[in-house]
Amino acid sequence: MYAIFKREFLSYFRSPVGYVAIAIFSFLSGFIFYAQFSDGAVNIGSEVIALRSFFVVIVPIITMGLLSEDKKRGTDILYYTTPVSLFNVVVGKVLAAFTLYVVMFLNVIIHIFVTIGFGGTFGIGSFGTIVVFFFMAFMFISIGLFASAITDSQIISAIVSFIIILFTQLISQFAGYIGTAVNSIASSLGIKEGLASSMGIAIKNAVAWLDPFAKTQDFRLGIFSVSALVFLVSVGVLFLYLTFRVLEKKRWSQS
Amino acid sequence: MIMSTNNAKQQKKSSDSRADKLKFYSIGSVVLLIGIILLVNVLFDGIFGKALTFDFSDSGQNSVSQDSINYINTLPADAKIRVVGLFDKPEQVSDTQYQYIVPLLDDYVKNSNGRISVEYINPVTHPTIITQLDPSNSHDLASKNGCYVIEYNGKIKVVSPIDCYSYDEQYLYQGMYYVIGNNTEFTFTNAMYVLTQGYSCKAYVVTGLEEEGVEYITKIMDSMSIEVAELQVSDNFVIPEDCDILVLAGPNTDITEKMYVAMTDYISNGGKMLISVNYSLKNVGENYVRLNKLTNQMNISIEPSLISENDPGYQRGGYTVDSVVTVADEFSSYSSIRLLHSTYARSIKAISNPNSGAKASPLLLTSNNASAVIVDQNGNAVAGSDVTGQFNVAMYAANEGADPAKMFVFGTLNFTADDYIGAYGLNDSNVDFFRSCIRELASSKTSNGLNIMTKSVDNYSLDKNMSTTSAATAMLVIFMIVIPVLLIALAVIVYTKRKNL
């Protein structure tokens, strides 16, 4: 696993991908930091929570080639022929992408020191947002890895992960539309107005419950919810397992 | 030949069968995992979700205090307090007026052992909620969209999000007053307290004399389980019989003759009054002749002069009209600290005539080196500055007898005005002193109520001396230009060197 991790992590810096991803992250985090700094008040928690919005841009960049590139070159045959388990391959690649995120996050660490140096505060509430940021990074990297596993094209992989991550950002809006649609359909089927409305609300709440952004929004207020972290880990593990199954499929479908 | 074809077919069949089994196992295991994950999350969220949610905010703004928990625990186990938000529950509360309210209400539920429930019901989609909460429509809930309604045993109180904050009304920021204090817990717990315990007495606040605003003193008295109602100035001004306390806070014009007669009658029958005036450019020409005639009956006189504090040790920021004042020894128990805050104070004097049965006492005092000056409409001193000594900024008077008339007269508005209390918050010592005065007037009728404090709003301000415009520009250059450009340059170098490998 360590060999795969090392190879993948160093490969980010043997190509422009790692530098470009870090540059984009630096620019975006720098913009948020500067906007707060120029207002005379810096809340690192708000900065970190705002940075979640850019997973949709950065995650596809750093995960698009993780498995699809090997498929394209045909080197993925090594997964099946070397004495390394597929599990180790998947975990090693996720860890490499995750470590790149840690490197990117050094920008925010610098912002924290600057904030403290300029008389600002960095409380435990802000620390909570950093914790949840890395949990979300794990979840989205898992999604990106899955997108990379289902195709041999880096572009398609990036588009798929972009769409999935974008969808997670818009779940709450979709939930509203779905709730309204269910309400309308139920009403048109002759169901009583109160019941139809309750059905719409129930469906809306059920869909909105899946929104990772809504679950973690209050961390910036100092609210630390363990169940939100459990949710993020669960979804991350699910996509890792899906990735594992996609790779495993090649083994038995070839047989 | 035929045999080898059969073997191949058999092998293929066996292989297909194994592949089908693996495919079935693969899909089945994914479906099973999704089911397990959903189940675990739903159960975890439902059972441990609230218990494993922690408030790490610096001021504890998302948690109810021990005072509130103690009060909730005194309620009967079967008590049901229903909090209904008349709107859809906000999906994201950050940077909205609900950001300190929604999480705190969740914490009420968590700590109430089922006594408190919180719901969000939008009257637009569920119109019946209006008549359900307020059958007599006495609160006009249809117009209270965005507010919370607290219901207990058929009685309701309406809480607007605006009630949950203290504002510095001297500073507008982006069209809004700057929020300086979080009173969410104060507002909700006191509203529940009043609903469950009932009001102990009733105060009337006189309005219509160009006064400076009475919103905060209304909130404060309400939190002391005193029902507060406004008493409008009119040609038929009458003080209601159920008036236990009459408050005249910050009038900029004198009372009418009709009011004078009514208030004289009220005082002579053992009425309790609190009066506050000041000396500002709005009222330098107002001598409050009738109001003075009223206070004279309790041996107190409101002087037409501005107190100028000459002792630098008493001045605040070097201003003679913004100073600290000392609480008189007799009233030291009214406040935890002896030095309170006064601005633009009018001198209050004791007179020995005409009521020999009333005893007037100094309440708040200047230093021994103050003076009383008379200023013109432009704020220029025209007389009186050469006489120095100690002056009263507030006085208290009480008649003798079993249920005597009582009167507090303040020469400053720093104990009653909205702009002062809004700026300094409900924890301020002046507010604490005001509460003590109200308790004295209400005597045994009021309970001590609850002592819920204003919470500070999290402050992320940088040192103003260091976070200058040039420092901000440096941040812009370093974090948005230098670092990203250096990284892009590295990317170009790596690409150039390795493109042919």
C-alpha cells in the first residue's frame, strides 16, 4: 500500500496537476482570506466552510487520473497480477489524493498564523470546521476515485465526478423541487390536500437529509456534530467499496 | 472433435455461471452496504444525533445556560411548552437572523426531557396553525410571518427574531444596526417563564411625549414577570386602576395638565413612579414645569441645568458630559458595582417643601468637583459653570405609611433609553440598577425572575492598528498573486522538462 501511495503522491509533483491544484486552492483560499481581512475581521471557520464549495473544482482535477490513466495505458493489469490486494490499491490511491489535500491546506494554516499575528482569534469552533473539512475531502475524493474507476478517459472521469459533487451541492434545492412535485402529483391523484402536502414535505426532508453541505453548515457556528462526521465517513466508505467492486468486476468478467 | 467442442461449451457454461454468481454477489453486496449505511446513519442520527452534538462556540451561544435548565427542571414532568416557528425551517442559518436561534432551540429540546418541543409550520402552506395557536386572533399571527410563537396551556407569546439581539443603534452598517449582543436565551426563557408562572404585576409606560424609545425597558420588565402596556398621551388621559408601576421614560416635552392631575391623583393614592429625563439639545428649552410640580410633591426638583463633571477621575474619555456616577450608600445593594454610567445628565435636587411626609434621598451622585451649567440651543454654556460641588443625577423619594407612594427620578436616560441599553446590552450595570429600582417599586409583588445574561456575539476582529489597508493589500498580493503564480510557474517548469519523457 505504501508503495502505491508513494508512487501516486509523487506523481502529482512529477506532472503539473499537483501544482495547478494547489495554485487554484491557494488563489481561492487567499481570496476568501483577503475579503475577510480587508473587512477587519477574520473567521477561519467561515473560510474553511466556504472552501467546501470548491471541492467541485479541485477534486476532479486531482482524482481524474488515479485509475483511468492506468486503464488507458493498460498498466491496470498489474493490479491483478502483482501480489498486492485491490483493497491496498484503492486505499493507497485515496491516501495519496488526501495527502495532497493536506498539503493544499497548508495555505489555511498560514492564514491562521497571520490571523493570530494580527490580533485575531482562532477558537476551537474553527478547529471543528477543519476536522469536518477533511472528512468531506475524504468523501469527495472517494467519489472522484469511483468516477476514475469507471472509465479510461480522464476527461470523462473529471466530468462524472464534477457532476456527482455538483449534485451533492444542490441536493437541498432538488429536494424542494421533488417535494413540490410529489405534492402536485399526489393532489392530482385526488389525495387530500393536507396528506399530499405532508407527503411532499416528508419526501423533501428525506432527500434533503442526504445533503452533506447542510449537515456540516453549522460547524462554522461552533456546532460540532458527530453524526455529520459519521455520515461523511459512511458515504466515503460506500464509494470506496463501489470502486473496489468496479475493479474486482474486471477480474471476474475477464475470466 | 465433438468431444472437445462439448468440453469448451461446458467450460464456458461453468465460467458464465461463476461470473453470474460473482455479479450477483457484487450487486447484492453493494445494495446490502447501502442499506446498512442508511440504517446506521438514520439510527445514529435519531438516537445519538442530539446527544453527540457539541457547542464549541466561544460564548456558548448555541447552548442553554444552567439557569434555563434549572428553570425547565422546575416545571412539572407533564408540562408541554410548544415553540412554533411560523416559517419553513431554514436549511442554512449562517449569516441569517436565525443563526443563533435555531441551534439554541434545538438545545432547549435536548435539555427539556420532553417538556419543550420546537416545530416549524409555515402558515402559507398550513393556514390552520394560526387559528390553532390563537383562536381569538388577538395576536394577529397572520402578520407575524418569520416569528416564533410560544404556547403553554392555551396562552401564547410571540417572539420576533429582532427581539433576540442587542443593537448598537448609534452605528448603521450596510443599512442595519450593528449587532452587539445575543439575547436569544434571555428572550425565550423569560417568555416561557412568564407563560408558566404568570405576571405578578402590571406596569404602564407613558408614550407620546417625544420620548426616546421604551422597547428595552419593556423587555426588561417583561423578563421580571411584569406585564407591560403602553399608556398613550391623550385628551382623556387616565391611569388605569390596575397600574402598579407608572414609567415616564425620556420625555422631551412636558406632561399635559390632564396628565398632571391624573398622576397627582395616582401618587396621592400610593402610586409608584419611575421618571427619567436628561438634558440634551432636544430639550434644553424644556423646563418640565408640570412634571416638576408633580415631583415636587415628593420633594424632588428637576433642574434646567446640565451636569458638567470636572473631575478627570470621573470623566469618561475626557468628556465632561460623559461620566461615572456613584451609587449612594443607602442604595449600594442595588448594584454589584458602585460606579455607573451617566451622560447628558440633568441635575436633580431635593426640596423640603411641600410634602413633609415624603423623604427624598440621593440615589446617584457626581464627584465633589462637578458643576451645573445652562446651555443654549447650540450647546454653548450661558450660565452656572462657576459653581462647583456634588450634584444628584438621580433621587428616590417615598412617603410614609403602609403602602406609600414611591418615586425614582433620573436626570439621565442611561438607565431607560433604547440607544443606551441597546449599545451596552442587558448585562450592563446600569440595567442591573434599573431592575433593582423596579423591584423596589413592585416590592413583594414581583418575583426575582430569572437571571439570564446577554451572550456576546463571537468577535473575530483583528487589531485595528495592524490590519491597515496596506496590510490588506499585502495579503492580496501574497496570497492571491505571489503564491499561485509561483506554483503555476513550477507547473510550467515541470511540464516543460518532463513532456518528452
